[in-house]
Amino acid sequence: MSDSSDSRLLDRRGFVLLGAGALAAASAAFKWGRTLTTRACKSAPPNPFTAAGKPLLVVVEGEDLHAMMRAGIEALGGLDPLARLSNEALFRGNYVMSQPYPVTTAPEFVLAVAAEMKRAGLSKTSLLDTSGTRLSEAIQPEYMLRRLGVLDKLTQGGVPVLARDFLDPDEFVFVRNPAWPIAKPVAVHRLLHEAPIVVSLPVVKRHGWVNFTCALKMHFGSVAMADRMLVHSKDSDGRSGLMQQRLVHFADAVRPQLNIVDARAILARNGPGLSGGAEVVPGVNKIILSGDMVAVDAWCARLMAQHDATFNLDMIAPQLKHAAALGLGRADLDDVKVVEIRA
Amino acid sequence: MRRVGVAAVACSLAFSLCACREAGPLPSGEALGGFVDIDQPESYTGATLYTYMDGGADFYVNQGFSVLYVRRYGRGNERFIVELYEMKDVSGASRIYQSSRRLNAEKELAGACLASITPTEILAARGRYYLVVRNEDPLASQSDALIELGRNVLNRLPGPCAFAPKK
């Protein structure tokens, strides 16, 4: 192993190849932008997990993940409403950097959800992630998932991992909801747009610029890297409100049927990763299940406030209000049927 | 206009994906006292930092980020990661440390340098460097090897300590 700068991942030949790849990507993106039509956001059926006209939100406290998952799904009324839609489900986790749970979705959590899906009669579950590109050897789409052990554990557990290129224009489709105050469409991953069942598997974290990340914000990873970068570059300090709005639009473009949050531990004080003063809070020992991602964030924000003195609910009020206004769910927990159980 | 924007972003992204393997001031594990090198060193510039952290990079960039050096070390069953953020000036490193440290967890770690020390993570600032030494398992228990690694890396960094113990 060399310590010198001679050991650059990209030598001259690699740089030339990358340059050619970049030009090809730019050319493809130009062609893509010229020919692509903007579609409506996916048409998702109404939230099937409700009680007395209110969205149902189940909180399970315990220490045995599988028992918690089983009890939570039973309290939700079972997964039959999903099984009637399709026999395949697509999972989305939070894989923002190569740091393990609670920064990223734990592989054992994905497998626990997959086991319950299979038990409910779904024949296939897969995990989609777009955190790399084939244009660079250093950040191949599988790189982060492999380092985290997600790739091997899920593959061995019978859950295929679909690691896709965040720069490949063919992977994404432009969608737009006319209710968005921003006219520009969003390039959401084609598989998410077309999947009959999407299940989000968020973690609960603070976020340096938008204060909080759970069910809504995690869909930054569901759109093309160009969309992510444009928002970051135009709202680099998070003060303009663009990111708070756009993260809601990204979630609207995905509209998962079910959100299952792993809050056995949470990341407090800062985030979305370690290193910047974030603090892992172990022993929270909860999972949260709901078809309403706004209600999930409203509840999980309260959970964060209990464990992080630097956080308050006003910090995410703008994104919850915007999401509720767009019809993504209920921000007021008085309008949600919250069921808390132990397993 | 949209297609121009998409092409421009794709082009700049693709050209910026030059993650390198420079170690900077981070030595081999052997030089740090019996640690084993895990993987090759990595380094990231402002243009590539988002490939290391897809979210949160702005925190460093806005404080005058220059280069991030990353190395992974092991001892026994434990795995550690060292992140060394080289900033454009001393004040940038100091500001990041100030906003990241835990005041009730500060202790003298090496050479009269204060560091924020929790069971799985050490934070410190010295010269233009903001240092993070972390157990790769964020739920691990306290480790003597983590302290030793942090002390040995901090001792090797040039420049004055950003914060020293009060006398």
C-alpha cells in the first residue's frame, strides 16, 4: 500500500477514459433533456392502512426486531392490502454515506421486513439504491452497499440489490405535480415510478441544513444526482427554503405505500452522518409503521425532540406543512390514529 | 434551458469524480503503534466530497474546506476510521470543531490539545486540520485503542492546538 500521491485512483489513461465518459454522459443528458417528456407523478392508491378514517401509525417498542416487526404489521392490520396490489415490492433505504446504522438502514432491518412481506404472500422483494456511478471506479454504484455489508447480507438473504447509476439518464423519468410551487420537474428513478409497491425504510436523524431526516427527506436519494446537486448548490446553507420544499417534491415523486422506520437507535444533534458532532442515541428501541409519511415524520420529530435538546418541532414545521398541503399525509397527529404497543 | 442545465450538471459531475488515494499527513497503521491498515487511503476535494458524504458536505465546504484524507485502521477485532479535514485556514478547522464538540466531553488528549472524546469518537482541531477518529461501529463500547490512535495521530499533526486545557 502506497502513501504517495502516485497512487491516484485515476491515472492519465483513467482520466482520459473518464473525460470520454463525461462527454458521453453530457451528450446523453442533452439528448435526454431534449427528448424527454414530463409525466405526472405516479398514481398511488389511497393509504390502505387506516382506522376510522384516520391514517394509522403504529409504534412498537421492544428489543427483538423480528417480534417487533411481526407485532407492528399485525397492529397495522396485515399486509394483505399490499399483496393485492402486486406480488413484488421495491424497498428504499437511506444510504447517504458508508457509515453503519443508525446513519444508514441496517441490512438486518431490510431482511426482517422482507421476511414479513414473504409471509404475507409477496414472492419478491428488492432493494433499490443509487449512490454511485459507473463513470468512476472509486464510486461504483455497489461501492457503499458493499462496504456496509448490505450487498452481501441482502443477496445471501434472498433480497436482490439493484444498485443503479445516479448519472445514467436512462434510469430516470421526469415527473411533475402541477400543485408544486416550483415548475421544474423532478427526475425520479424509473423503477420507483413504475413499481406497484414501494416500501420506505428510513432511519431517524438530524440533518445539518434541513434539521431532520426521516420518511420525507430520505427520498433525496430517489432522484437523479443532478436534481440533488442543483438543490444543494442553490440552497447551500438551507436558509432559502428551497431544500425544505424540494425534499417534499422528491418524496411526492415516490409516494411509498408503506414506511417502516428503524428507531432502535437515532442520530441526534447533527447529521446526516457522523463526524460533524452527531451523537448516536442507543436504546430508543422503537420501530414505527405507517402508510402516511407525513405522519411518520411528525411522530419521529417528537421522538427526536425527546432525545435531542438542540431540536424542536418548529425546525421541520415548513416541510410538514408543505407536504400536508400537497396531500402527502397528515402533519397534525390529532388527525392520526396512533397505536403504541410493546413486543 | 432544462436540457442545458442537465447536461452541464452531468458534465461537471462526471469530471469531478476523481477520488484519489492520497494519504496526506496520515501515516500507515504500523507507524501509529501496531495498527493494521484496512483498505487503501482515500482523499477528496471540494468537488468530490459529496461522493464520500451524499449529504452534509456543505457543512465543511462552507467553512473553507480544502481536502479530506481518510484512512481505516484495525487492531484485533476493532475497526477505526480516521478523517482528517484540511481547511484553508486555522479558523475554519477551529469553527468546525467548536460546532461539533461536546463541551462536557472535552479532555486533554495529546500535546496539551483538548479533544472531544466520547466512547466511539474523538474530535480535535490542530493547525488547519479538523480531526475525527471513530470506531467504525457507532454503537461500540469505549476502547483504549481508539484513544491511542487518536493521540498518536494528533501528535503528528503540524500547527498549534486550537484549544488547550485551562491552567
